Amino acid sequence: MKSRDELTDHFTRIWFSCPLFRTTCTYCCYLRNFCRPLSILSRLFDCYRGAAYLLFMAYEAFKDSGSAAKPLSQPSRPYFSLYRKGIVMNILNPKVSLFFLALLPQFVNQQANSSALQMLILEGVFILQAFLIFSAISFFAGKIAFYVVENHALARKFNLAKALLLALIGLQIAFSDQ
């Protein structure tokens, strides 16, 4: 491995012997210094554009008259088809894979003989609890949906809460230090 002095000497020889290298490095330094303010302006513009969009969505939610959302007329699909679609979505979801790869191995006892069996048990517990929780959410969401769709006063309150949250998030983004 070369020492720092040898590398400096090597770079100096290249710098003075190759005008193309010297010109390229000089232009790269100029571009970096020129593009830095543009990058900051771009980030600033994106920040304010996002905040403005959130404030616009808050305004749209606020001015909504409270008319309840009408369910879309969709053809009825068999439950097994919906279940299969959910399984495919969970298999293709990278968050689930990252969870199994990054978090679960921490709970495996390395001194035990069967690490694979422990992982299978942990994965089974995760799948069981996810199935129970998502089934309960789906069941209660279906029951509550009929009440929410027909109740205009409740829909108006939801719209006001949504408008308030969107406005607060938009203002927080607009006035944050970054």
C-alpha cells in the first residue's frame, strides 16, 4: 500500500502531465460549486410544493359539504380471489421480507440446535397474529362503513379532521428548518 506522500506525488505527476485530467477536475469542481445552490433550491422548491399541495388538499377537504362517500359499484368477487390477491401482495411487499430478514433473527437462540425451527415458529406466530388482526380490521371496517356512508354529519366531521391534519402537516413542512 502506498503512503500518503507517494499518492500525493503520483497525483501531482498526473496533474501536471495530463491537461485533460486537469481540465476535467477543474470543471468538476466548478460544476460541484455551481450545482450546490441549485440542489438546495430544488429541495426547497420540492418542500414548498409539497406543503402547498397538502394545504390545497386541506382546503378541498374543508370545503366538502359533508356529503358522504358513496361506495363504488364494483362487481362482486369471490372471497378466495380476494384472499389470493392479499397473499400475492404480502409476498411481493418488501417490508415483510425485510422484517423477516432483519428483525426476527435477533430472537433466535444461537445456542439451540434448531435455528430453522425457531424461525419457522416465529414466522408462524407472526402470520397468525397478522391474520387475526387484519381479519378483525376488515370485519369491523365492513360493519362501520355502512354507518359512515349514510351519516352526513359524521362525514363532515371526518372531513374537518382530515382538513385540520393536512393543514397542520403542510404548515409544519413549510416552516421546518430543513
